[in-house]
Amino acid sequence: MPRIAKSPADLLNQEDVLAMSGLEFMQSILDGTNPGPPIGQTMGYTLHDISDGHAIFRGTPEFNVTNPMGTVHGGWYGTLLDSAMACAVMTKVPRGAVYTTLEYKINITRAIPLGMQIDCIGTVDHSGRSTGVASGKIVGVEDGKTYATGSTTCIIMQIKPTS
């Protein structure tokens, strides 16, 4: 079960991150060995499943993520899709490297009702030496409907050890 970092001191240092492959890093968050990021707690989602080229986050939007009209804010969809798609890319990152999102795009296809549990699924479409491309979708756990889709491009960077 994932646990959440409560302060910067809870997060791994760069040396420890670089000693693991991206898949090992993500698995360590899922099994609770290493803490997950606080954004998940803030936004109401958590890492649910991780495998090579694949990440699933599960969440439930509540009132705290609504816009002034009382519906789920578009930023919630975007944040969740960015997490799932980029973490799918992370599973392809080798030891000694890190990644970051270069750009992402989302399409909201229907409104998610407040209190409805969803899965956000990220899948790698391409992973190379310097870039990773992934797609994602938000689907209702109970109804199976698609609520949003997305795509991302991430940069993968080899980090030279400082000694």
C-alpha cells in the first residue's frame, strides 16, 4: 500500500533514485517501501498498479477539486493523466537516468460525477534513449466509460555521477 511523503526529507535523494530503474522506483512506491508524492493526497488519487510500460492511478474527485460551477476542474483531469502517462514512461527509464514531462494534451469527453471512483491508465507507446511517448485514459471503475484521454511526450535524461 502506497504511503505519502510528509516532508522533503521523506523523499529519496538523487543517488538513491539513480541506483534504481524506473520500474523498480515505481514498484517501491506501490509496495510502500518508498513514499509517493503528496500531490496524490491533495488531489484524491493514488498509485493502484504498475508494470513495465503501464501505470494505473485510482481516485475519486470530491468537492475540493471543483471549479466555480461545481464540476470537476479540468486541472484535475490533467494532473491525473500527467501522473499516469509520465509514470508509465518512468517504468522504461534505466538506472542512472531520470525523466520529466515535456508536454501533454488532454481531451475531456464527459464530466466525472463527484464521488465516482475512476482509474487513470497510462500506457507507453514509445520509449527510446531520450524520449518517451505515452497515452492515457480516465475510465469509470463501475461503468467502464471513458471520461478523458491524453497523450504525453517525456524527456529521458542520463545523469552523470558527481564525484
